[in-house]
Amino acid sequence: MTTLAPPPGQESARRSHRAAPPADGGLNSRARRLFTGPEDDPRWARPALWAILLLATTLYAWNLTSITGNTFYDAAVYSGTKSWKAFFFGALDSGSFITVDKPPFALWVMGLSARVFGYGTWQLMLPMVAAGTGSVAILYRQIKRDFGTVAGTISALVLTLTPITVAITRDTNPDPILVLLMMLGAAALMKAVRNGKLMPLVWSAVAIGFAFNTKMMQAYVVLPVFFLVYLWATNVSLGKRVRNLAVATVALVVSSAWWMVIVDLIPASSRPYIGGSTDNTVWDLVIGYNGFGRIFGASSSVGSQGNGASFGGSSGLYRMFNEIMGGQISWLIPFAAIALVGGLVLRGRAPRTDARRAALMLWGGWFVLHFLTFSLAEGTFHPYYVTAMAPGIAALAGAGGVLLYRAFREGSAAKWAWVLPAAIAASSVWAVVLLQRVSGSGTVYTVAEIVVGVAGIASVLGLLVGRFTKRHRLMGFAALAAVVALLAGPAAYSVSAATSSTNGTNPTAGPSTGGGMGGGGGGMGGAPSGTKSGTKPSGSAPSGTRPSGSGSAPSSSSSSATEPGAESGTKSGTQSAGGGMGGGSQVSSEMIAYLKKHQDGATWLLAVSTDQTASSIILESGQPVISMGGWSGSDNAMTLAKLKSLVKSGKLHYIIVSSDGGQGTNSAITAWVKAHGTAVKSSAYSSSSSTTSTSSSSSSTSSGLYRLDASDVS
């Protein structure tokens, strides 16, 4: 072994002297190259890529039927399969009363899969698995193009084995779709940098625009480095670069804002309430709940402190390394940081348009911007957000690592004899620290710790001895040992994520660290505390609906883990109605059967206080359910006037209210319902009510369920 990757000149020469395709090389030749790779690639390159893609797909799809989904999004997808209106708006219920708190692109992708193949677990997960594997393939191609096959292979393997990426790809949160779209944007940007043409830059902007319609402001984290790289490295005049960026900015605005503009132009009476907003507009959702609120801890666009629940630990530069986040993403951060600095120094004298330096700037900026954003964000923060940072770390590990190895092997001892071994040593020591934190959690982590220690020491010593004795083969084996040392820990966590059931609302990999449980609707914002975990897929479609395909629909039973603040002590098979208008009540399967029997043609089966309660009932009953207060119960989606209108028109008969009322409009609704509605006794639907209630009075009101008819509205 003489080198990890061919020098730039040698690689270019090999490409320019590529053998011509055979005379009969039509479809058969192209198909053969698909599996064997270009003729100037090493023989191992394409098989290695296919092995990595197979590994990624296996990790993301292993034991598919046990995958825990996010009930919130599962219900919205299900509703979208029943109503094109709900599909377009991203409504939680098929009656389109309220939307989820994110834009609907990821729901559209899952919804189209469910409409084509039928609603069920694998149908919802298919786009997520494809997105995760697709991101790995894109990263491989991008890094291979500029830094060689070895660099591309390492980057793809690192991304595949990033623990939080494995965990979130096995879920129905929108993050895998977000990452794929951002990767497509990066690929198009680099093409524009290389050829100076406008259209690749426009397509890059469009990809980020669709990413915006997946998780709003989080998609824009990479924009500063996109603009910088294009302005700095593109081989056209400055004036043309500025003009092209102006055109691309227009494309970005149009592709980002079209859905938002359409929705906000539609009269509020003709569309769902915008969940998570304070004024029933998507614009407020963009700049408030899913925008500055995520960064500054604000619950609205005003910027006031509040809604700052965090499931990833306190904000600060140490957040990515704390007990919760460390095992999810930080394994190779020390190596990536050193590789970024070293790579930029090595390319320091290259021409302005040097593609390798441009790539380092892109992926380094991707990593740094995400690191700072996620570390310092004071709003709601969930561990799975950081999957968006993984491509930057993986790219730097592959590209920067190969650059450092090449310089270490060929450079002067004074300049490079310590940089690569130091980077490997730093990340190996950090990996041991992370594994020590979970010592005793399982044999796999103990074995990983031993492998990291042995391989790390062997790598550092092998590199140093090989460098100073000019034994290149020893250096090559030492480099392979480094790959083993740096990926043993992430691999252990990733296998754990793929083979065990995780919290569907806030998935994480590896053993529990006592924090980061639960979560909200995703996005640059999530939910405040007081939410329920996601649901595990069951073997049947929601009751009352006809199963489609061979898939299964998520049931209403939750996993054992809940967020801090979630109600505990609920009975098996029941849904907590949450706080606000329905706090403290339980919705049992028996109650749902009763409601369906007495629905009497109403559009909505029931009205409850929060999204998480409504989503569980939607999935169990197959019927639309109103969430009056959105995710946290604080949305002003339901007013007393709106409730009276729904009751008078016969669109709603049943509502659950809390025994202690609420605040503001909620308390007015509670008071009116109790004054004009008919309380439904538990004995009307529950055969066990006589044994669980202590008095006839509690038996009649403990559920908080009331019946309302048009005659009750004055």
C-alpha cells in the first residue's frame, strides 16, 4: 500500500486516459459499470459502496414492524390519505380543523407512499429509509469526486454509522427528508461552483426551498456557507457571480414561500388553523415557533423568553458533548475539527477556484454552522435535530482525513508528524470517555471500548513508526486501524438503535443516559414538556377503516418512555387528554367505541385539548378528532363562537373538558360546555366503571366527556 488516495494530478491523469467503452457497450456496459464502477476505480471501490449502502438500508429498516413512529405525524399522514384538503394543508385530522406545527412536504412524501401502497408501517417508513440511504450515496459521490475513492468510502461509512442518524431514520419525523434535500442542494451548489453555470445554482436554491417546506428555518442554517463558497470559488467574473446569486435567491424565495403564501391568502374560515402559530398564519409559525423561538427560547416572534424546554441538555458549547448528546453525534467531532483546519491549511496556496478547498469550505461551514446553532439554541431542542450536522462531520472525516494522511506520509516531519496521530488520539480518547459513561449497559459497549483502545493505540504508534522509518505499508495498516478505532463506538450505538425499540417522538441511539426523553412535533422547534411518546405500529389498520395493502397502522398504545412532564399513571389502552381543556381525563378504547356508535353523522368524533391525544384517537378510531389547543394546548384554535357553530351545525357532538377549567378562552369553553352539555357517565361505555369509581358522582363526570346538540346552543 503506497497511499490512501491518488494525488490530484495522478487522479486527473487516470481520468483523462480512461479506457474507451467497448464497441458493444450499450445498456449491458452501463449496467456492468453500475455494479463494478468506472474502469479507473480500484476494484474494491464499487463493492465497498454497495456494501455500505446495504449496511445503511439494513440499519434503517431492520425489524421494520417494531419501528416506533411519531403518532403526531402518523395521524396527519393517515388523515391526508382520507382527504386531499388535509393532505395539502398538513392537517392533523381529515376534517381539517388544525394543521401540524410544521410545513407538509415530508407528510406529502409519506402520504403519497401510503396512497399508492396503502397505509401502514412500511409504507410510511419506505421514504425515510430511501432518504437515509440516498443521503449516504450523495455524500459518497460528492467526496469521491474531489478527494478520491477512499475519502468517499470513509465519509459514506461515517454517515451510515452516525448513531442519531440511524435512530431518526427509523422514525416518521421529517428530518431524513430534510437532510436529503439539503444534500441535494449541496451537490447542485458544487456543480455550479465547478462549471459556473446558473441552473445548478438555481436547483440548489430550489432544493433548499423544499427543505424549508419540510422544517422551515432549519433548512436555512447552511445558506451562509452556500453563498460564501459560490462567491469565493466559482470561476466566473464577480459580476456574474452576484447576478447568478440574485437569480438563485429569487428561486429560493419562490420555492420556500409558495405554500406559505397560498395558505395565508386563503380565508381562515376556509382552511385549518395553523398549529403552533399565535395568529393563525404560517408567517408567524416561520419567524416564531419554528424560527427565532428555537434560537432564543421565545414562544413567539416577539422574542420573549419562554417555551424553552430542552431535551438535549442546557445550551452552551459543551451541549454536543454532554451526557445526552455525546453518544449521539460527538464521536468524531474532535477529528473533524482538526481535519478541517489541517485541510484548509494544506490547500491554503491553491488558486481561488480550487474545488477541493471549496468542498472543505462547504462541509466545514456546514459542520460549524450546525454546531453553533444547535449548541447555543435556547429554545426547545431535541437530540435528533443534530442528524443535520452528521453530513458535515462525515465529509470532514473522509476528505480531511485523507488530506492529512497524504500530507503526513509525504510532508516534512516537522510540519505533519503529529497532526494526523493527534487527531486520531483525540477522538479515540473521547470515544473511550463516551463508552465509559455507559459502562455496564451491555457487552457490546464493553467490547467497543476495548476495540477503541487497542486499535487507537495501534494506529497512532503504527503511523509514527511507519512515518519515521518510511514503512508505507505499516502506515496503511495503521490508517485502517484508525478507521476501526473511530467507528467502533458509533457502530455499537447504531446497532443498538437498529435492534431496540426507541421513543418514537424523540428517538435516540444507545443506552439511556437519563435525559432527552420525549419530544414534540419536530422541526427547529419541538414541543414543550407535557407530551406523550410515539406509538408502536400494530398489526391492523385503525378500527372502522378498511386495511390497505399489507402494512399496519400505528395503534394508540404508547411506548413506555414519556417526556418530562407527561402524565403518568394512565391505564393501558387509554389516552391522556393532556392539559388545558381536557387535562386529567382518559380516553379508553371503550369510550372510543361508544363515541363511534353515537357519532350521529358528525364530522368529528370528538374534541380534545391537544394534538397528542387527538392523534392517538385518530389512529385507533380512523375518525377525525379535533385538537382544540394544538400541540401544547395553548393554541387559540378553538373559540367559544367556533365551538357553538360546530355544535349547531351538527358537525361535533362530543367534547372532553377538564374538571379544573383552564385559562382565557379555554375556561370560557369549559364553563359553557358544563353549563349546556350533558355529562356522559362512565357507566355508559365502561363495564368496569363501577369498580374504578368511588361514587356515582365521580362515575358520571370522571371522564370529562360531554354531549352537545344543536338544541344546546342558544
